[in-house]
Amino acid sequence: MKTAQSLCYVCDDKGRTMAVQVPLDIWRQIEPLARSVLCGKPAVAETPEPIQAFDEFLQHWDFRYPYSPAVVCPVCNASTQDWRMGDVRPFRLVNANFGGLLVFRCKQCDTTIRQKHFRDHVALEHSVHG
Ligand SMILES: [Zn+2]
């Protein structure tokens, strides 16, 4: 474990600290965190999808039709046959509720898409952000 003694404070001719030099091996360790601070982006990736809640949703499935994993964005027409598949998935699951609600976020246009599952049909709703 390196200590703060590895840091080198760069001073001007009046002795005021102007910058801090960090050894490259330490910089490599802190770079993702430092960049997130400098760029104003969160250090961690987006919150994980609620897959466990989705599994509960499927386990409680007692509707009169099979579950369809297809999702369509009514705003930008992005679509997928199965939101769980593919390298570039156009939708993120943001909420799941075993009562029948699934909420997706369109990665392309940020629209929120709600699939409300009822006994005989699915009701679709969406709301646009921004
Ligand atoms: Zn969209």
C-alpha cells in the first residue's frame, strides 16, 4: 500500500501549492474515480436492473396468455423481440412488480414504457422525459 508520501506537491516560487503529482501506478488505480469527479459523472455504472423482481413477476404469472418479452418504443420506434437478449439492448428494465407491472426505459430517447399486465390483456403507457 502506497502512502501519501508518494504524492509530490508542485509549488510556485512563493511556496504555494499549485498541483499534485501522483505516481502513474497510483493514478491508474484512482483514475476511474478521479475522472468521475472531474467529469461530473457517477463513478458506478447505472443501477442494476431489478432482475430478481422480474423473476418474481414471472413466477406469479397467472394471466391467460403467455408472457411476451417484446418491447416497442412508441416515440422513436426502437423495438426488440426480447428485451433480455442481444449485445446492444435498446431497453433497460427499471421496475418490475409481481402484480403485473413492468417498466422499461428506452436507451435511445429516454422514454419510459410501462406494460401493465391484466388477466386478458396488456395495457401500454409511456411518458417522455425532458
Ligand atoms: Zn425510444
